[in-house]
Amino acid sequence: MSTADSTLDRAVDHRVDRYAVAGNPVAHSRSPHIHSLFAQQTGQAVDYGRLLCPLDAFAATVQAFAADGARGCNVTVPFKFEAFALAARRTARAELAQAANVLRFDADAHGGWLADNTDGIGLVRDITVNAGVPLAGQRVLLIGAGGASAGVMGPFIETGCAELVVANRTVAKAEELVARHADVARQHGVRLSARSLQDAGEAFDVVVNGTATSLSGEGVPVGPQVLRTGSLALDMMYGPAAQGFLDWARSHGATGRDGLGMLVEQAAESFLLWRGVRPDTAPVLRELRALVDAPGA
């Protein structure tokens, strides 16, 4: 597929500021609907679509989109590490994650493109505000050590959780994440460690699945001993993809939650970065939840 073939999947109005979600695949993404609701709510002139990027041409596709007058994009799998490398400037949380899920196409006169990572703050806000679960002083298990997990570790540590364990199939990869976050963890008094999936630990207060196992149908990558009665078990996926994880969690006495709230909250942080205003996420999350949970959705 050429760069021309992978441009926005619908006609756009060039009188408004254009944004998109860039990834492969992106046809399933709810982000255009979310940002449309944000724009209506805040009175912002925004047109937000989907940008399908060939696996070997992410940079060229995004650069062409920016050259055509677009103002920024969100970035989804599998390009978050590439997005980070494209930007001339990075926020502190993007630097810590070494991955970005949002780009703002600032002109060179302003220092060049800005990369940010809003995944972590979006997840923390969903857990603490939308789900009403405190994280300070809690024991947290993060499953996976890829881009999704890298993006949420810093904000989790900043909540003052008592312990954060990163469990991954390849322990060395988890150890790299732990080493990168060691200074931040010490500053906040958080115990940080890396473990294998088979020896992840027991009875955590919060368990977060940051792997793609739900999407691929591989099943839950850890044993039920990581849960206790009343634990919050959250899968970053949402809708049917997350159902197996949620059923597993509930069958072992935990409270299951999918990643829809995280999706909406990280989008709001992106909108704030681009537009200077943070939309009210509660009505947007209610509408998205109704759509996702509708029969046949």
C-alpha cells in the first residue's frame, strides 16, 4: 500500500484543524467518535479521522499527513516507539516511557514536533476517578513490558503506590523498564521489581493487563494467585476482546474492568495538549459504554 493509499479514510474540511489516529490496524478505532464528541462539547473546530500506516512506512505516512496541513495525531499499535523517535521534543513522561501515543505537529520555529504519552495519566484517572479505586499505598501488578506498559509505569509510580511489579514473558525486558524507572520509584518510595509471568506474585490490590493476549485470544498470561477477593483487574483492551480477561477476574472474586475509560481519558489529555482545553469525559464515557455494550456491537 502506498502512502497515498493510506491517507485519511474520509473527506475532510480544510477549514478546520485536522487530526487522526495513526496505526495499523485503525478501522476499529473509537477515537474519531470520541474526539468528535469532545469537539462538539468544547466548541473546537476539529476534524479527526483515521490514518492507516503501512507497517514499513509509518514515518513517511505521518510526515505526509503533517505536510498536508494536519495539526497532530494519536498513535496506536504498533508505532508508539517510532512516534517517540520522530519528534524533536518530548515531554518528561514520554522520555520516561521512551514511547509516545500523541504527536503535535509544531513548526520548526517553535522547536519542532512534540511527543507526549498520555496513556498512563489516562489509566490512572480512570482507575482513581471513574472506578473510584485509590492507588496510593496499594500493591500493583503490571503484566507486560511493551509500549503500553512503558507508558503507564511513571504515572502509577507517581500515585505513591506501595509496590509495582512488572511481570513479563522475557524477564530481561521487564528489568529494563524497572531500571529506567528506578530513580522515580525511589523518589516516591515505591518498591519496584521485575518478575516472570510464572512467578508474578500473589494477592495484588490492582492487576493491569498491558499485553495483547486478549486481542489475540491467547488467554490470561498469569495465574489466579495474583488476585485476591476484591482486587481490581483491568485489561487495557475493551469490548469483546477484553471479555475473557474480565470473566477470569470475576470468577476468582476480583472486580473486572476494561480499558474503555482509559481510552477516553487518554484522549482527553491529548485534546488538552492540542487545543488547550480539557473536555468533560464523563458524558463521553457513558455514550461510548452504551455503544460498546449494545447487543451486536
